[in-house]
Amino acid sequence: GVYGKLDAVEFIETKTGILPRNLLKDTAYEPHIVEYKKGKQKKNPCDIIQLVAQVVCLEEMFQTHISSAYLYYKSIHRRVEVPIDTNIRLYLQDTIEKMQEYLKEKTIPNGRFESKCKSCSLINYCMPITNGKSSKKYIMEHLGVNLEKVK
């Protein structure tokens, strides 16, 4: 139930990689995901979780296993290799299950505006700024939707 867009996938030639369609038939490749970030490394795992979700999607597409991926931070002009281990995969799975539960119950988690929200592509969906009102109250007033189940 997860989909998205990657910033970049580099296919590095190997002897035991995948055989993507429309590329040279006798050549195998190892996919290397690179996610570009404007800022610097964060203390919370949000960038890593996004990267792991991209890895899982690409693994499913190519029926392969990817053991690491890369975050490129513009502020330090460097790639950071991120190992994709079992613990981070389980964290992603838990996160996805929580989000699916929100969708199933039609609830909205409380948003909290932070400075990072200004550059987030999802700000219009999350709506952490609602003119001083909670997201629940804002939606109820502007869309006429009763969200009494929302915490």
C-alpha cells in the first residue's frame, strides 16, 4: 500500500545483480537509490524512513534485496550511506500500519507546526497551521465534516 517517486536510482554494473528490461540483456545491475535533501542530517528518522520506503518499493518492483541506500545532503555536499537493516524495516512497517489505521478509522493525527514544515511537500495535506485552531476544528468548520472520532 505504499508508492512514491524516487529522486534518483543509479544502476551499477555487477555480476550478480538484477536484469532490468530495456537495458543490455547480458548485463546485471545493482540499484543504488539516492534521495536528495536540501538541509542537513536530522536527529529524527524521517529522512531514513522515506528512504527505506523507497527501498521496499524498488525491491518489490525488481524482486531483489537492497542492503543500503544513500541520502545526499546539499548542505554538506556529501552522500551518506544508510544501511537498510531489519530494525529499520520493522519501524517502517509499524509506521505504515499506524497510517493505515488512521485511514481505516478516518481519523487525523494532531499536526504540530515546526520550522521544517515550511519546506515540506505535504504541508497542504497535514495543515499544521490552521489559524490557531486544531486540525479537527478547522476541517469541521471549513468542510462541514463531523470528525468527533478524531483525538
